[in-house]
Amino acid sequence: MENQQELQQALDNIKKNYGEFAYDIPLPFDIWTRGNRQVPHTRLKRIVQIIGDLTNKPFSECRILDLGCLDGIFSIELAQQGAYTVGVEIREANIQKAKFCKEVLGLKNLEFRQDDVRNIEIESYGMFDVIVCSGILYHLPAMDAIKLINRMYEIVHRVVVIDTHISLNPEERIYFCGEEFWGKKYREHSDNALPEEKEMNLLASIENTTSFWFTRPSLANLLSQAGFSSVYECFNPPHLNFGKPGLEHIDRCTFVAIKDEICSLKTSPCANEINEKLPEGSLSYNIEVNMPEIPVSFFQRVKTRFKELLTKSHI
């Protein structure tokens, strides 16, 4: 676009054909996709900082996959930081808006693909240094989410960032590979919603009427089971209520999974053989969490072990 008026007209046409943008993205000539609303995107800041801290190389040497990219602000930011970025989005309206911004900004190191995130595989996408899975895992049914976690492990070299809603209470149990995981079902669409209605609901799932939100311990256990060498939850930079005091959601968090060699201890070899699972409630930040029924023997073992530790530490 050669001038402000021409760009504004093109942006207006995109909105007319595909609807309003989800994100306020800066374009040339001081034009913003939502008019420069001055709303700080603290989740974006957090995720970019995580990538910068943990990849062990500059953005310009990174290949990054952005899953469920909507109209592209994460992908655009990462490309502007210098990374070769691939954004994946299933809805036509979102992908057209994302491609419009890419072309206007002249980002040759950015690619957008209209695809279902459940279709990602090495053969068609290749390997990535980083995968950003923000705002998409909680829109999937439980087994689809588990499969996506395992697929991300297969195609990433180093870092997976998952920003997702979680269940604060273990309401429903599912099984995978002989292990149990907890969470709750979440309503995405009404049972009688038509396909075109689901398509128009840009911030919901594309087809499934319900999704599954895992609890904190279950999500951490799933990442460990997939093979990641370590799993972390990020607290800083904080993601607050669009720059205002307080959290935007008490049930949304950012997990970071690292894919590396599993360390082998020399001074405590017995630790190398254990594969512990986080019990439900162990990572709860909600005082009203309803615990699933746990056998009395579990608590007895914890009590006994606690007494042993007190005895050993007594002087």
C-alpha cells in the first residue's frame, strides 16, 4: 500500500468480508487493525520472553510453530523478532486477516497455513525449535488434546509453550496408556448448533460441542508422560487483566515443557529409576478444590514419610 488512505481502505474491505480482528495489530502509516486501543497484551509479552530465555539461540536462528494463531498477532510478533514462523489456523476468516497483515508488513519469514492443529506432522511441517500452543488446547476433546501433546513432542527440538485454561477441580476422570487424568468438560456449542454457526464463533472449537480442561497436575503429568525432560509454570512476566490489577482468569496458566536428555544421577542412582506422578490437589492454588477420593493408605504413607523426615532433621 502506498499511502494511509489506500491501506485504510484495504483494511476496511478485509473487515467487511471477514469480520473484526481479534487483536489490535499495528500496520504501516500508524494504522491499527482495531484502532490502537492501547490494551497491553501481557500474555504475548510472557510467551515471547519465555522463548527468548529458553531457546539458547537468537530468534533469527529459530523456527517457530504457532498453533491456533487466530488473526496472527503471535506469529507476526515472532516473525518481527526475526524467527521463521508458521502460523496454523483452521478458520478462513482468521487466516485471511492474518495473511493480509503479513503482506502489508512485508514479512517474508512468516507463513500462514489454513489447517486443523490436529493434522500437524513431521512430513508436512518439519521440525521446530519452539511450538506455541496458546489458546487452543482447551478447545479440544480430551483424547485430541493428548494426541496433540504427543505430536508436539515429536516435532519440536527444544521448547513447547502451552497457555491454556485448566480445571480447578478434578470433576471427571479419563484414562490414557493405563494412567488416569482428571479435569472437566466445557461447553463449546449447543448440541443443535449448525456447522455455519460453529464456523462463525471464532473463539470456540470448530466442530466438537464440548472440550476438556485438564487439571494442573494432570496436564503436568501428561507432558511428562509424553517424554519432556522438565515442565515449568511461568509466573513472570505476569499475565494480568489487560494491564489492570488482578488476574484476567484464575483458571488460565502458562506451562513450559523442555525436550532434552533425561539426566542420570551419580550420587543417588535409585532416583533414576522412579517415575513419580503429581497427585490431584498437589498444585492447587484454589482453597475450594474438591479432591477426588484417595485411598487411606496413601495418606498413611505420606504421614509416615513426614515423620521419618522430621526424625532425620532433628538435632
